[in-house]
Amino acid sequence: MKNNIILVKDLDGILRLRGRINESNLPFDTKQPIVLPKNRLTELLIIDSHLNVKHNGERSTFAEFRSKY
């Protein structure tokens, strides 16, 4: 199976992923998620999500994180 994921820069200069899901009826931010750099700010955003879900585990943390960012 061929990997059809493309990295694109939107009109605001934000890097996003685009793939086959782009043709769906899902919201834009779901179809083209933002690519965050691996740095301290991203780490702090993940920690904030972890605290918001009361240390409920990885799945809850990333679900919270993805719903915000």
C-alpha cells in the first residue's frame, strides 16, 4: 500500500498533513492536522492535556490534546 500523506503549508504558513481523508466530510482540522515541532512548547502543551484529564493515561491525554490542537 502506497503512503499518500503529503506535508503542506497552509495560507498562514502552518505545516499540515494531507492524505486520502481530505476527501471526507470531516472538519478541516481533522482532515489536515497541524504538525507540531518536537520542542519544549509542544511538550508543555502535552503536559497541560495530561493534567486536564487528571493523569488518566495516554489515550485520554492524546484525545484531549488532539481535540485542542
